[in-house]
Amino acid sequence: MNNLANRDDTNLFFEEHAQDLIKKRFDDAKKTNIDNRFEKTNEASIKIREGKGGQRWRYISRIDALQWLDKHFPLWSWNTDPNSFREYAGYVQCVGTLEVKTEQLVTRSITTYGSVEIRINSTTGQPVMMTYAKNCDTDALKRAVFTLGGFSDIYSDIDDETDFEMPTSNDIMWYFDKVIPLVRNDMDGRKLADKFMKFLAGTITKEIIVEKLGIRG
């Protein structure tokens, strides 16, 4: 009986320790996400592109995105699906996947699309020769970096988002208790992980999930 009781106490200790460790990892990841999302872009990295109607667009280059990854997620890899490139409605489109390891040794996988408009010569009516595939790949990469929190002040109105909040520890436990059981049969492991990381990053909110799934409590 004593051995059984000791075994139960040991199991309880490790369960509680595991829960504390998971909570700490979530809290650390949450802080990292917030810090990244509100980090101001170096003015020297910001480029200006003239648009139609006198509009001016701010953007960053591919090398800026790569340097951001090197700084914040040194263990990263980027892959563009060569079979995803296509022409559609005047655009070249593609799909790429960014994988990073966080400081908590959690692997995050983000799949995004890239899109670049096909330019037409006004005289000949023919497409202008450009590196469309490379530009499309760069667009997909920058979208993935933005999802991780990079350059939010360039590609969103972050200065107006003073009420932005990340999910709390209670929200995370709610997600595991309420959301995972409802969707686990409809998604594979990678998609489940991707949805959760978007929730953790604040790009999918609790309110959106409640409305879409009709969750109560």
C-alpha cells in the first residue's frame, strides 16, 4: 500500500509540474508575441512605393524579413511549394511554409500565400517580363513574418490598436477544454497546431471562435 501511495504522490507531483511548465511556456510565448507585434520597424528599413492615384505605400524588402527571422527565430526554414505557382485573374500566386523554433523549443509552422500582379505593357498589351516567381515567393515570406508579429507597424494600423490583448492562461485552458474536442476530428495535427498558434498570437480571437462554433460557457 505504501508503494502504491508513493507512486500516486509521485505521479501527482509530475502532473502538477508538467502543468506549471506548460503554463510557463505559454506565458513566455505570449510575451514574445506581444513584444514582436509592437516592435517598431527601423526607419532605415522602410521603403516607399508610389501607387495609383498619388498613394504612397510603405514596405520592407526580402532581406529585412530574413534579418528579422535571424534575430527573433534563429532556427527557421522557408519552403515554397513549386507546384503551387499559378496565374489567376491577372496575378501570379504561390504558397509557402515558414517553420521556426521558439526559445521554448516549440515548433511553429505558418503557411501563407503570395500574390503579385502581372504588369501589362500599355502599348503592346503583353505581360511585362519580370521575376514574378521570386516576387511572389517574397510576398508569401513577408506575410508569414507578419503573422509571427514582424513589421506590424508597416502592414497594419498598429498605432490604433491600443486595446490589443493576448489570450490569458484561462483563455488557453478554455481553448483546450472547449475548442479542441469540437474540431479535432475535422483537422489533422498540423492544422490543429496552426489554429492554436494563431489563437495564441491573437490573430484568431475567442470572440471569433465562440461566434463561429456556437460555444457556450
